Amino acid sequence: MYDPSHQDKKNWLRSVMDYAPEAPLTCPLNMKIIFKFKRPKSHYGTGRNKKIMKNKAPVYMTKTPDIDNLIKFYLDAMNGIFFEDDRQIIRIESEKLYINDVESLSTGGVDIQLFNAEYIIPEGGTDYIIPEGGTDYIIPEGGTDYIIPEGGTDYIIPDMQDIGQI
């Protein structure tokens, strides 16, 4: 089947392969994925106000690309490398955000976190309980912090710098 984004997926995957697990994950997974977009110049003033966001600038990124298409791109790219199959993803939390720093050099990006869905959060609690023999796979927001729980392994996917290729 023809996939017009095949080369873009290969390029992105090549940029994050250093962070892939030795073998694809086999457990049920929760995913958190945040897409970050640079605000267009039209969201800012002009002249001496060019670094000041207009009051009428939208809070939410509601333009294309659609969030479901973005999610599918990354699920397809990670399939067979980070996890055996995207059918293992049982929950996805996602959002599209604007980067609010006008001086940021970033053109946008994506933060991806994968969590073993077999973790249990006790009622009223906030800490994960790792079942015996459980392993923690986390891709932290920002892709820079290493969190390695006792006996666990950590996989990090750094910020993607060119979301415009999607």
C-alpha cells in the first residue's frame, strides 16, 4: 500500500533510533503525546511590539494538521521498533500547543511518553506501583531527563525539531 509519508517516518525514526529499546515493547501501553507548534508572526504585534503577543491571538492550536493524523504518523513510525504493534496502545492523551516564546529557535516539536499500562495507581494515590517483574518505559516530556526506576529501563525520544515535514 502506498504511504506518502513513508520517507518522513523513516527520517524521524532514524533521528530517534538511539533511544529505541533493544527489542520492541510487548506490554499494554499508555501514551502521552504533545505536539508543539511555533506561533505565526500574525499572533504578534508589529514594529516595537513585534515581541508582544496580541490579545486576540488564539490560545489553542486549532489549525491543521489534525491531531488524529499527527498521532497516526508517530504510531506508524514507532510500530515494530518501540512496540510490537500499535494495537498495544490502550490509552492516548494528546494535545496541540503553541510555543509561546517568540524568540525560541524551535520550529516546533513533539514530546512522547510511553507508560507500561500494567502499572497500578492506588485509589487516591499518585505513585505508580510496579508489579513484580514490571519494567518502566518512559519517554519524558522534553526528552532530556533520564528516570530509571530500580530494575527498570528508560527510553527517551528527544524533541523533534521539524514538525513541518509531517
